[in-house]
Amino acid sequence: MPMFAARPFDLNTATAALAGVAVRAITTKTTTIIKG
């Protein structure tokens, strides 16, 4: 992933953290819908 490699490490970490939060939110939402 050249685009990610070109970015500063801190920005990479922040992006990864935001992505993780988004994935967790989507997973929780999907799980709730399935259970409901």
C-alpha cells in the first residue's frame, strides 16, 4: 500500500484507529439487527 507507506506514522495510526472504530460500530450495528 504505497499511499499508506508515504504517510507519516502518526497519521497511519490515527487512520487505523478510526477504521477500527468504524468496523466495530458496523459490526455492533449488524449484530444488533441480526439479534433483533
